[in-house]
Amino acid sequence: MPSNEPMSQNLTEATGNMPPTYDALLLVSFGGPERSEDVLPFLENVVRGKRVPRERLLEVAEHYEHFGGASPINDQVRQWMRLLEPRLQAAGVHLPLYWGNRNWHPLLTDTIRQMADQGIHRALAWVTSAYSSYSGCRQYREDIQAACDMVGSRAPQIDKIRVFYNHPGFIEAQVARLREALAELPADDRRPTWVFYTAHSLPQSMADRCQYVQQLEETCRLVSERVGLPRYRLVYQSRSGPPKQAWLEPDVCEAIERLQADEGPCGLVIVPIGFLSDHVEVLFDLDVEARAAAERCQLPMVRAATVGPHTAFVEMIRDLFLERLEPGRPRSVAGRYGPHPDVCPVDCCLPGPPPALSRGPGP
């Protein structure tokens, strides 16, 4: 399916005055390996159709081996489902909740086939990505549609929920995680504290075709104002493209080195604001590589947790479902921008040149 064409009939959005009737809810995530032997097959799924050198795959696979060959992503989705179901039922929503991944089991095609077998006709999907980008929005829609095409005419219609970078529940959970991290800094340390918010870097050509950077900047502003932090910066991590290709900068490790040179002694809190769970990119790129850079610069560093199972974040997921299930329900939003549209424009989040290996942005 060409990326600049609208989605076909199985991936639709609510339009008109009459809301659609849903008979299921769906969580859609990136997926991740759960044992060492799954790592390379998983990475091959991620880069299918892209020209990625084998040595690059092996390099990324080695990152997973630092953590036993498993990613926490799938367990995080299971936890969200356990926490979400009773909250939905308490709100009067008694629809079955399904889960499918783009790149690893349970795969979207298998989940959508199961939904068809169980008589599901129309489902509402929450995607584990807070921001608009090709990887975080359009590619999920394309993969949902491809899975529906594989299942055929029995496949349910699936409506995707809006991105939630400025939802008050997301901001509240980020604020809580940042405050927890700030509390870990030495109480008697009189050095100024900087906060680096990190997100997955993208090719500049891809970033130019979406609102990814603008949305990230707004989330960082909202969180910083709530906490009262004047010293913060948005930086990027997990770049994987060739050196000649322009990607979003600065890289977190380079920013740490410049911070030490420009500011001298200071404290540093890193907030992975572009991620929803402490998966391998967070664990390796921040807890290993960024921490090593901070140690070289003799900067005390604390890494904030991702929102994960925070109560405000789980309540946000419930709220996003409810605003589509209940006609006239107000859309919760924080900050200067309104809620992101339910219906993505035809030219939303177009891809740039294919990256060498982009593992995200994911949860």
C-alpha cells in the first residue's frame, strides 16, 4: 500500500454525527523478544524490506544480550491490560480487550484473525506511541491494514485512537516520574540540576514531514513548568543511520559532554519522555551508554523511569477509549494545542528515506 494513500476499508476512523458501534478494544504495540533465541528473528522482522547490514543487526542483538535476551515491552503491555480491564468495566465498558504487535508475538495478523474468528466486526485501537511520526503513527496504521488484508474480508474494521502527547494523564505520569528522579539526587548538593528529555532520533527528512519535534517540545514544556524547572533540554538517542544522513540532534551522549564543558559541575536527570516502558533502548542507550558518558564527565546522573504502569497513565488509556465510546465526552488536553484529530490527514507522517535500523520510537 503506497504510504501517501488513505487507508482502505478495514482501517477507518469515526466520521459524521453518528458514532460507530464497537464490539472490541485492541492494544497495538511494537513487540519485543522474550528470550535470547528470539532476538535475531525479531530484529529481522523490524527491518524487513530495508537494506540493513547483517553486522548492524548483530550489533543491536548484542544490546539485548546485556539483559538476558529479553525485552520488557511485552510484559509491560500485559500489565497495562491487567490494570486497564477493571477500570473499563467500572466505567461500564464490557468489551473484549485484544493485543497485537507489529514485530513479535502476539503478531497483529494472528490477533486480527482471532478477532474475526470470534465474530468481531469493529474495534477501537490504542497504539503505544504518544507522538506523531512515521514510525509512531502511519507505520502502525499501515501494519494494521496489512494484517487486515492478510485475514481478508472477515477482518474487522479498526479505528485508531489519537496520539496523546498532551493528554493530562500522560503529563501527570511524566511529572511524577521526574519528581521521583529528582528526589534521588543528593539533598545537600548545591550544584544546579539540568534535565535532559530524550526521545528516539529520526532522520531529519522524516521529522520534517510530521509534528514529532513540535509535540515533544510541548510535552517537555508542560512537564518542566509543572515541576518548576528552568534548566532543561530536548535531546535524542538511538540514532542508527549512516553518518552522511542527517538525523535529529543533539545526541544525548554528545549533549552530556557539552553540558560538562559549558556548565561545569552540575547534576543531571535524564527523562526518557519519548518512551512508555523501560525497554532495551532505554536500558542500554541510557543506563549503559549515557551513564558512561556522565561518569566520564564526572556528572552525577539519575535516569527517571518511564511512565509504565503509573496510575495516571493507565487512567489516560481508559479515558482515550471512553472519549471515542461515549458521544459528546470532552477531550482531555493540556497546554497550548488542542487534542490531536481522530482522523489522520492523508499526508500525515510520511516516511523519509529508509533508515538503516530504526527500532522505534516505540513504547
